[in-house]
Amino acid sequence: MNDDSVAVFKALADDVRLGLVRRIAKSQEPRLTCDIIAECSELSALSQPTISHHIGKLVAAGVLTEVKHAQQKSYLLNIRRLEAVGIDPSKI
């Protein structure tokens, strides 16, 4: 297993990050940061900085793709990256 694969698996090994990925994976459209934070804040006691930190870890590992729109960012599941390390995105 190479370092790239390890980074993906480490990012997904955290329950919070896996939950974020599952929420983002449900949508075929990019998810705005504010929508993700609002949804996750309602479901748990996580603060906005904590959720942003976890999203940053997922982006750094290549699990999520980040797209910047003026003052907002949106996120999509990086399907190619997940498939490259042997993860079936439809089963997340």
C-alpha cells in the first residue's frame, strides 16, 4: 500500500469525517460549505471550526474535491481517487 492510499484510509477512519463523506456522497451536485456545516451542526454538537477542520483533512487526503466560488467553497466526492485506492464510492 502506498502513502497516497494510507492518507485516504486515515482520513476515512475518523467517524466524523466518514459521516461527512457519506452526507456529501448522497448528492450528485457540489455541496456548499455552509450547507454542510448547517446540516452537521443540527445532527451533532460539532462547531463550525471543527467541521471545517475535518473537511480540510478530507480535501488534503484527496477524498473530497474543493471548488471555490467567490466567497464560498463547495465539495464533491473525488470518485476517481476513491476508486484508485479500491473503494467503491457507491458503498460509502
